[in-house]
Amino acid sequence: YNTVDVSERTLREIYLPPYRAGVDAGAGSIMTSFNEIGGIPSHANRWLVTTLLRDEWKFPGFVVSDWTGVEELRNHSVAGSRADAGLVALEAGVDMDMVSRIYLEDLPALVRAGRIPIATVDAAVRRVLQAKRALGLFDDPYRGSSVERERNVLLAPEQRQLARTVAQEAVVLLKNEGTLLPLGPTRHTLAVIGPLADDHVAALGSWAGRGDPRDAVTPLDGIKARAGTGSEVRYAKGCGIVDTATAGFAEAVALARQADVALLVLGEAGDMSGEAASRSSLGLPGVQQQLLEAVQATGTPVALILMNGRPLTVQWAADHVPAIVEAWFLGVGTGPALAGVLFGDVNPSGKLPVTFPRAVGQIPIYYNHKNTGRPAGADKYTSKYTDLPSSPLFPFGYGLSYTSFEYRDLKLSAPSVAAGGTLNVAVTVTNTGAREGTEVAQLYVHDEVASVTRPVRALAGFRRVSLRPGESRTLEFTLTPRELGLYDQRMKFVVEPGKFRVYVGGSSVGGLEREFEVRAGAGR
């Protein structure tokens, strides 16, 4: 909900591209956000909603407000009354008013008074009606929905299997020292510990809508079902998610001492991230950190399973715990998906879509940062922290596997390319481990000298590839003006001539490198 003061360059280069991709893919409606940008709330921002979205991007669909977003223009102090708020929003290009009923109850009087041209109302109404017509709502308002269809489709076996597959691919293996994972047949007694291990509500995460916690399989249930009769699974909650009571520590520690492996399921409640869920610190909530340290002190090998909707600061765990699994909030298939990864039925292939900081003081931290005039170095007067490394705990794009991958033979289709042309990039990826696995190969690009500052790396593409042990495959990427261009000092999108560098690897750090040149002039 907070205010935002961001340059047009950052808007166009960082924040707007995903929305532009959605528009280009055929999105039919867009919602204006609660926040302001540079002093103008989005519900009142004609440049954003009309000049950019409709005139520049040629968006043909309709724009809907967020929940009471039109009414909230009064709290932003850009409208003195409900009617004024409606006038400002409609003139900005917001076609539909969600919930506040200002368009319905307050705008008619403004139209009759001549303050709003009927043509403006007609344009908004037409866009809404066109969307309804395109969806077939005039002929079938419920689009074939029925109690019978709902009963047959929701949570049908094929839907649960899809949910499980998606969840499995989302799991990220952050650490696996001594190959503690996957759990082997020799580990017969498992201690499952933590406030999230048997939490049906948290499994669904933030904004679950009509999701029913009773349909969710918890980590504990999934582990019990997968372990079968050959292993003994014991459970202790240990503590609550946010409370300060430690009375359950003794039971958890006793279970851990009797187990071959302790699986600690820790993190956030489902509603602790997402909208209206800001936190002032990013450590494990409540006394969960103390629980983790108490169990780790038993000497029993610990696998930490994180459930959370944001990066957490888990430096202590990274230093002391042999295995860490980022499980996010995996939905109704949480238990089976997580158990499949822990027991090795599924080889983890997820990669981090965000950067994990070492401490909250590093935020904001992101892979595609720009260099300062004094990049980090040994000299005191350079860009770094005095009390911890500047590098993240876990970088963007990072994720381990139960196998290993090697990158080699990075090749470019040409040593140079004309501005406006395309360049092909090829790399060979080999599975050098003993089991089948899936790798996500990532391509990054850097413009070495430009008329405006450029990020040290920018993601330009990725490929997901499954390989058997010893198998190799050559992956190809294509660099186009979209990946090589920038907004110059006049805010025109151009591809400038000069030297560029590409990086290919399994994360945003390291990888193979090659240099090429962009020549002046258009063409291929």
C-alpha cells in the first residue's frame, strides 16, 4: 500500500516488462494498484492507465480498480469527496469500480451536471461489455458451471496429480552437506518436528481464496505415507509459529535424540506473507530459531524444511544445518510433493526466483544491481558492508540437485551482430552424476559500456532440460534487441553499439562467459 518514488527508466526496464508481456499475450483486463507512483495514485494516473497502457501498448481490454481503490483516492488526498474520486479515476481510464460503488451511486449526478462527458462513460461501458461478450457471458453467464461439474472437476485425481507435480517442481534444495538427502532405506526412525509440520492452513499459503484446508495434505501426513511400514515416524510440534512458549522443546529434543534424522518444518504462517503482511525482521518467527538450535545440538542430522512466502534470513541454519529445503507454500499437494523430494522419488529442480539475504540490513538485494563508482574491493572506501559479505546467502536462480551438471562449449553464432539483429547462443549441459535430473540453464547478458548505467547481469533466457546420467544436450538461446536494448538519455529504446558479455550457468553467479560486439546500424 505504500508510496513509491521510482524513475521512469526503472519502471520501464524492471517493473513494466512483465505487464507488457501479459498484454502482448492477450490479457483482457488489468487492475490498478493501491500505491502511488511519484505522487500520483495508480487509480488517478492517466499517464499510466491511458497514455502508456492504451495509447502506447494498444491494450484493448478494460481496467478495473482494486478493492475500494477509487474510494481510497480520498485517503491519498487527491479527491475531496466520493464524487471527485470517481471523476478522477474515470478520467484516468479506470473502467470499473470494484466495491466502493462510487461509479454506480455518485457519477450519475456528475454526468447530469455536465462534469463528465457521456462519451467518457460510453467508452468505459463499451470496454466492459466487449469483455463480457468475448467471454460469452451474455449467452451463458455461468460458463457451464454447475454443482455437478464442480464436484467432478475440483480435486479430481488428475487435478491433484497436477497440483503435486507443480509443487514438486517448485521445491528448491538450498543445501545438502554430506548427501543427507535423499533419505535412504537405512534411516528407519524419523523425527518430524515443528509448528508447520502438521498445519493444514499454512500449506495453502496466502490468498488461498476458496481453498479448503481440509483438502491439504500436510508435510507430516506426506512423510508418514511415503515412509511406509519400514520406518517409524514420530512427531512433536515443539512450539507455535509466533508464540514464545518453549514448553514443547523437551519433547522435540527427546524425539530428535532417538531418531536417525530430524526433519524440522519451520517458517511462516500462511497469512504472514502476501498483501498486508509486512514484517520488520525476516528471521524465523517466535522461538523457532531456538527450537532449531536445540534440536541441532542433539547431534542428530537435521534437514530444515522452510515454509514461507518470502526469503528468510537463515544464516545460522546455513552455517550449522547439513540440509535445507525451501518448500514455500505448496498447496493441497504439499505432503506428497515434499515427501517425494525428501525420499528421492523426485530429484529437486527448483531455482530461486528471488535473492536470499544474509541479514535484513542487506535489503534491497538483487542480482541485477548496478555497479557504483566504487565497486566492492579491499579498500575501505568501496561499496560493501563492514560486518558481513556483500554477497547474498543464496543468489537468484540458485538451486541444487541430487545429481550434478557440467556446462561446456559455450558458443556464439557470430563474433558480432548488427544493432537490430539477433545472435544465437549455444551451450552443452551434461549430467555428470549418478541419477537422472533436471537442470534450468540460465543466460545472462551485460552491456559493458553504454550511454546510461547498466546492470552487472540481466536474465536473458532460461531452458529446462532433463538428462539421464552421462547424457549431454546442447541448448540454444537467441538474443534479440529486446534483451540487448536500453532506454537512452532521451528515454528512447535503442540498441547501442559496443561490447557485450554473456554468461551461462545454473544460477546468476559464475558460469561460462563469452564476449561479442554489437555493430552500429540495423539489420541482421
